[in-house]
Amino acid sequence: MAKTDDSREARVRRERNRLKSIFKNIDPNKKKTIESLIDQAAFIRVSLQDLEEELNVNGWTETYQNGENQCGVKKAAAADVYNSLSKQELAVLKVLVDLTPAVERKESKLAALMGGSQIR
């Protein structure tokens, strides 16, 4: 899917490191929760990038044929997965941001969280 020499694991690791640097000043009592959410967010971000690439190549719809005379166009399976993961990503990022002290939420680093970075 991804047109890069980087493995999926390397891309997830880079995204995880990026997110960890954003949330490095979190209360130590919240670190375990944050680490799990960061892992999930990194995986979702890379998965969404791969799905975007697939959707750009194959489109958001696909044709189907049920039997001899029944055919048509339906939403691509990748589109459903993309939409689902997008919602999950927003939910995870919201929890991460909510666990961040209010002072840090105002910093520009946290604003970059939603925009992401090129991790390919």
C-alpha cells in the first residue's frame, strides 16, 4: 500500500515517538494510560494513511455483482474502515488532549497533534 521504503512498523514507531514528545510532560500517574493511547493513536494514524492511499488509487466505491442480473455500485470496504478509524482517532486524541494540563493545551505543539506530520 504505502509507496515508501519504510516499513509499516517504522512509520508507527516514528509516529509513536512524535506523540510521546508532545506528551512528555504528563503527570507520571497518567503515564501508563497515555502510553497505551499513544500506541493506539500511532497505529490508527499510519493505518489511515495507508487507507487514504488505497482510496486514492481504487476510489471510494466499487462495483458488485450478486448473481447473473443483479449488479451495481457500493461504498468500498476501505471507505468504511477509513471512516471508522477516523472516528476512533478523534476519540483517542481527545482523551489524550484532555489528560494534558490546561497550560500545555495552549501550546503550539499540541495544535500540531491534530494536523499530524509526514511520518512516511
